[in-house]
Amino acid sequence: METISENRCFDGTQGVYRHASEATGTDMTFGLFLPAEAEDGPVPVLWYLSGLTCTHANAMEKAGAQQWAAEQGIALVFPDTSPRGAGVPDDPAYDLGQGAGFYLNAVQDPWAEHFQMWSYITEELPQALFHRFALDEERQAITGHSMGGHGALTIAMHHPDRFASVSAFAPICNPMESDWGQKQFTAYLGSNTALWEAHDASVLMRERGFAGPILIDTGTADQFGDLLRTEVLAEAMAARRQHATLRLQPGYDHSYWFVSSFMEDHVTFHAEALYGVRT
Amino acid sequence: METISENRCFDGTQGVYRHASEATGTDMTFGLFLPAEAEDGPVPVLWYLSGLTCTHANAMEKAGAQQWAAEQGIALVFPDTSPRGAGVPDDPAYDLGQGAGFYLNAVQDPWAEHFQMWSYITEELPQALFHRFALDEERQAITGHSMGGHGALTIAMHHPDRFASVSAFAPICNPMESDWGQKQFTAYLGSNTALWEAHDASVLMRERGFAGPILIDTGTADQFGDLLRTEVLAEAMAARRQHATLRLQPGYDHSYWFVSSFMEDHVTFHAEALYGVRT
């Protein structure tokens, strides 16, 4: 694993690292914030999965999460959203190919060779992180934005014993029925919609739910609101009596200005689930 | 004045605007954060001047200032660091020409036609802002990073009645005696060092000081520490008995990871000077 950079930040360290991934067959870059407490032993981990077009850097630089993670003594992981590089297939559209991995394992050509983000995020990267850094595998939580909110919700519901809590900012809630989903599922997974269901948060909420608490924030002025289909997940959460909070935030859109505005709430929410909040 | 974007952020609005500048002879872009209180009337203003290579966007996106400005009911202005465009002279080096205006009025060719950032920041942009937005001209403060810290300190000391307080993150403190300064002053101002003295914070501190309080943070691991010449300003502030706090922050470097780590302190410092801090 190669260290790209390490900078002191809120008494901890914001690092960027690169490693060779077997899952994607490429080098992968990620950001990791370690609070000062990591010098004394393993700390809890909050995963942050980013949205379409993002690299590891967007949320790391714009979401303002480090200060709250430092306050709570929690590490933050910022993975990339897809494999990248000259040998990796891509598409002219912003929402397919590089920057748009959708947190699944592709089975269709030309994507299947490299687009294995499900395995990368749920298996390979955790193994690399817990081997190398002072992170507590027993205390993990997960969040994300847009496509990354979709990833956080679906990964959490498939790993009920791994995450104490899950949250999302403006998540894609029902990709099977959205233009943010049907196009990508068709390309990556093919036409068998049985495969799609494993990657639809609303379907998973109906079928299995999540053992811990859920927090979702979405802006009422989200310019992609129709694509998110928040109402389908809302209905499924309520029908299931899922322990969850869904907040529609007046006037906020889909940008990182929205994400940063509510980051304190999300980090505090996860801290409470992980080990009781510090005051 | 053209609105590039407006996004809801911490109950206020983060806007980006473009206007034609007579001072620079170009279009200029700036960011402006207005807290919710601006809907009810003029609010105090904190100017943030950025460093070498930056546009209006770097601090706006990475410094995490909006949350604290929202808490204190203060507006934030993020100007660009130089004129830009195809007709504007430039230099291959990162520290001269576009992105490196140094907050002065050039008198040497080819720079003099467009590089008039002193007039733009101290006269033209304030007039445009106070004409258009709900900002209180009687309650202003100023801060900046690196070259922008140099700008904040020199502009504040030349306008003792305008700013209640001045702060800086890793400012260039003594450009007359630094490679971050001599090169640019020679290019923009020529060889007459009498002109240089008006743009050297340490010289100005010896000659006139500042009526309000000053806060300066610089990292002990700043990779450009020798270029900043913090020790010269420190000596001048102490000799003058200037009301000031200089903090050398252990382990921090020159990056925005450093700036964001101490932004809460700086906004709170200015809020206290502007109208007493909110608790």
C-alpha cells in the first residue's frame, strides 16, 4: 500500500493511499481520516460512499466530516466510486462506467472484468484497512450520498451484523424503477431483474430491513428528486416499522452544500450507535 | 452581475457570481455566503482572501467556514486571487501571473493593465457587494491564507477604520525578504523597494500596526515555513505591543486540512470583534 499524502487535520491525520486491488484488477485510491485516538488503539470506523462522478476526494474535501469524526474519535473511510485507468471500460455518459460503479459486481461484458465494487467495498478494502490501520472491526457504521447512499443502504442491509447504523444523504432509493438504476443495472447486470433486486434499497427494506437505526436526509429542492424515488423507501420503512428517521430538508438541493449542512447530525447519529455520543 | 449558482447551505445561501471589473478589465468571479439572517437585514461581513493558485472556489469548498459563519450570522466573501482569461498575461510559474495577484496594483508591463487586485478588493468589489446584497458596511473583518493572509494583513493595516479585526492562516509575513515576494514585487512593482514596503505586513506592523485584534495560526510543519518568515512579523508585533495572538500549531502543514482545522476559532474571533460572540 502506497501513501499518497498525509496531512494533520483536527489533531488527527487525513491520509490518501493507493493499493492494488484483486477485485477490480486496478490500483485503487482511498482517503482515510484517523482521529488522534487512533494513536492509542483501534477506533470505530464510518464508511462514506460517494455519488456519481466522484472520486475518493470529493467528500473528503467538501463534506466537512473530519471535525465531527475528530470530536467523536471515529475514523472515516472515503473509497473511490469505481475502477479507473486507461485499460478500464468507460462510457461517454457521466452515469455509467468510470465514476459510476453503483456498488455492485458486474456480470456483463465489457464491465465484468473490472467493475466489482461490491467485492471491493465489502471484502477487499476492509481486509486491507483492518490489517494496516488502527481500526476496530467490531465497530463500523456506513453512510453515503446519492449513488453512495444507495450503496450504504444496500450494503448495510446485506451485512446486518457488520454495521451498527446506516445513514444516507439524498440516496437513490429505488433504482430498479428509476433512470438512475435501470440503465446501469441493464449494463452491469443484464436483463434478469432478479439480480437487480439485491441492489435496490426499497426492495431490501421490504424483504429484510436493518437491525440498527437509519437516518436519511434529502432536500425538498433536490434537482434529482424524481430520480431518487425517496417516497418508495419511505413507504417501505414505515410499512416495516423500521427504526428510522427520514428528514426532508426545506430548500436544500443535491449538492455538497446540502451534505455538509447536515454532516454533524450524521456523524453524531453514528457515534451514538457505535458507543454513545460524547458531549 | 450574473448569478452562476446559488445553493442552500446551513440555512443560508452559498452563491457564486460574476461581474465585469473596471479595475482589472476582466470579468471577475466571487463566492458569497449569506446566513439566514440576511433575509431580515444587513449582516456583518468576513472577507476571505485565498493563496497562490487558488480561485474563489478553493476556500469556499474546502475551508468549512460556512457552518461557523451561519452560527454567528456573518456573511463570507471569497474573491478570486487575480484576473483571468485569454487576454490576461500569465507566467509558466505557479507563483506569478494568473492565480498570483498578490493583492497589489501592478505598475510594470505586461502586468499593469489587468493586475489591479488592490483596487479590486479594496474599492470595486466592496462597492458592488454593498450595493447588491444585505451586507453591513460598518461591520467588516478580514482573513486569508498564505498569499491571502498577506493580503488580509496589509489591507487591514491600510484601512484601520474599515475592519474590526484581522486574522490569517499561515500568512506570508515579510515578502520583501522572501522568495514569495521578491520575485512578484520585482515583476509587478519594479525595482523601487519603496513601493514594496506598502505591501509587507512586517514593515506595516513596525510603522503603523492595527487598531483591532489580530489572530494568526501557522503550522509548525508548514512545508513553506521558511518562505513565510513568521518570525519577522512575530518580532514586529511583540515590539509594537500589538493586540495579537500568534499560534504555532504543532504538526500542521500549509494545506486546507490545516485551515479547516482552525476555521471555527477564526470565525468566532471575528464574531467577537464584530458584535460579541453568540453562545
